[in-house]
Amino acid sequence: MESFRSLRSQSEELIWFLIILKTIIHLHSPLFTLHSKNLLPPPSYLLPFPSFLPPTSLKGCVSTVWNTVFPYLLSGISVGGQYALIAIGYTMVYGILRLINFAHGDVFMVAGIVMVYLSASGLPLWLVIPMVLIITALIGFVIERVAYKPLRSAPRMSVMISAIGVSYTLQNLVLYVTGGLNKMYPTIPGISETVMVMGAKTKMVTLVTPVLTLVLVVLLVTLINKTKIGMAMRAVSKDFETSQLMGIKINSVISATFVIGSFLAGVGSILYFTNYPTVIQTSGAMPGLKAFVAAVFGGIGSIPGAVLGAFIIGIMENIIKGLDVILFKSGLISAPLGLSTFSDAFTFALLIIILIVKPTGLFGEKTTDKV
């Protein structure tokens, strides 16, 4: 018994070491050196600071702060919805296979690249968008069949290493196709238009994202609770071996899970790259990691938890990006502090806190291993 517990503890430590290692590698990828080469706009804390004085009256201060916070809040809700669509794929796969699918963020990135090349081929957008979603779902299906199905009875660590291998394979394939050059995402009529919301200028996609995310989540929950394939998913998630003995087609259930997760990642990529139109081989790294943190924060294996966690992270991340301006307009600081630098660090600090305080997440359930 003691040797089993020791082996299990060592395996879990190695899994988290691999997660941290992959994060560090991504943070040192070429995407994060573009600022120094003047290929991306400078961070917000290096931009000219507003030259006006903060209001003196309390009412005026509150009004000014709200007008300043609202655009960041709006953007955070939108980004949170996009993270949620990616996080659902993480949490569904983990719920069934107990696998952290590291390649999921790269499937999201590949969907963006596919959109770029299909739209450049001259096909109409009304045809390109469904093609992108279908191709993304097929990519998820192929990944599961090629990289994960042969390792079904292998140790969990072997599947984890395979997932990391798939992640870097996708990145290198895109690097080969694009030559490492930034690709501009096509403009999608309707959701790319600029609109005014309570005095804040934003894109229509900002308003569409949370609504579409909630609609897709409701449809997914209905699918899981009301359909035969959904019942099979819940059974496999509860007890993998017993479900197999009861005649449930495990391989079909797992493939369906990957297809659904990849489809939602494809939808998320359309919304995300409409806001951030530059696509490169590492574009899925940070959104994928943040979506994974959202899944852990909400309770990995819980779809509502993943969605809630994604919205919280998206909102807090964007509030931190605008924290210098908010504090200045509130009269609390007189010069920028560069706090927007910590917008990404917040996400991973939150992960550490959650793992210490509540390892199962907001809606996660404690599990016991039978020996």
C-alpha cells in the first residue's frame, strides 16, 4: 500500500513538472520576443499616459472610474467566453480519460491557420467557416485515433508525453507551412464591425462571444444529460472499466469527446482571432494554458466550473491590463506603474493558490482510488 501511494505521488509530481516545463518553454517562445523586435505594439504601460487630472468630486470620480473600467470589463467577458470554449475541451477529455490534452491549445491555433488559408483561396466566408469547424473536429478525431488510442492501456505518463509530442508536432507543421511569418486573420463581416456600448467603443464580436458561449454550453449540457451518447460519456467518466464491461463502446465515446472539444475550440478560434487577428505557430500557447488554468480553477471535469473559471480569468486579466489607467483616473497614482505586465502572471498565480487552497477547484469532486 505504501509503495503504491509513493509511486502515485511521484507520478503526480512528474505530471506537474511537465506542465510547468511546457509553460516555461512557451513563455520563452518567439511570440514573446516580438515586442523587443518592434513587431508588436509596445505594452500599454509604455504608451503615453493620459495628461488630464483626475476629477475632484466623489460622484465625478465614480463616474470616471466606471467609464474607464467598463471597456476592460466588456473585453474581459468576451475573452473569458473564448477561453471557456477552449477550457471545455480540456475538462471533457480529463473527465473521461484523466488526461490533460496539451495539444488542445494547438488545435485551436491550427483552426486559425486553416481559416487564413481557406479564406485566401477565394472561397466565400459562408462556406469557409463551416469547413474550418469540420476540419478542426476531424483534426481532433485524428489526434485521438493516432496518438491516444494505441496508448489506451499504457501508463498515464506515456499518454501525457504523447500529448506534448502532438502539441509540438502541430506547431512545427504550422511553422513549416507559414515559414514562421505572422498571418493576418480575415475580416468576418458582422462580428468585425465596431459598435458603441454605453459610450465604449468595441467590436461586435465582444457582444456576440458571451451569448454564443452560453448558448453552446446549454446545448452541450443538454446533449450530455438528454442523449444516449451523453449518458455514455457520463458513465465512462464515472467508471471507465465498468462501463466497458457493460457494453459501452469506449472508443466511440472518447472519439466523440475529442470531436466536440475540437469543434468548440474551432468556434473559439473564430471569435478570438477576430479580436486578435495575428496568427502564428505559438498563438495557441497562452490561450491554451489560460484555458487549462480556468478548467482547474472551476474544477477540472466540471463543464460549468470550466466556463465560470474562464470568465473570471478573462475579466481579471483585462482589469489588470487597464489597472494603471484605472488607478490614475481614480487619483490613486500620478505615474504608470507597469502593472499590466502582471496580467499573465495573475493567471498562473491563481493556479498555484487554487492548488494549495482547494485542489479540486470550485466545482470539483473529491475522488478516491480503490486499491
